[in-house]
Amino acid sequence: MSDLSEAIVVTLVGMGLIFASLGLLMLIMVALDRVFRPRKPLVHGHGGENGLDALNVAVAEPTEREDEVAAAIVVALEVLAERQRAAPRTTVLTPTDSGSAWRAAGRVL
């Protein structure tokens, strides 16, 4: 074989191995995605009076603990809003041309 044909064979074998390994990696990722995918809740469909199917999803009633957590979140948000309303306004002070002595000396910052 000539040098050019050997180079082409090595290139094709290398590219083939790379694409084969990428394909294998893709199959492994798809399999792991299917194994560890979170399950969706069951949805029951029924026919409506207009002939269209409507989704009927059961919703659990909130527990007392969830009500307490929601109330705590509301209180925390109100406290944060009150603090932001009471926060003093800040102003940014910019220095005036205090570098005139440096400019006079020829040293521009």
C-alpha cells in the first residue's frame, strides 16, 4: 500500500471508531434516561358534553403542615417587602476632578 492509502485507511478506521463510541454512548444515555426518568401521574380522560375529551386530574387537599409552610412563606415575603420599602435610598458619590495636579505633571491616570 502506498502512504496515501494507508493514511486514508487509518483516518477511516479512526473516524469509524469515534462514531461507534459516540453511538454506544448515546445508547447508554438513552437507557439511563429511561431507567431513571421520574414517573408522570396517572391522568384519566372522559368525554365532555361537547364531544371533546377533558383531562380529569385528581388534586390532593393541602395538609395542615402545607398550610403552615405557605403562611410562613407569605409572612417572610411581607417582611422582605417591608424592609425594602423602609431601606434608605443610596446615592453614589462621584469624585470631582481631583487629579488635576497629576495631569499638570503629565501623569494621566
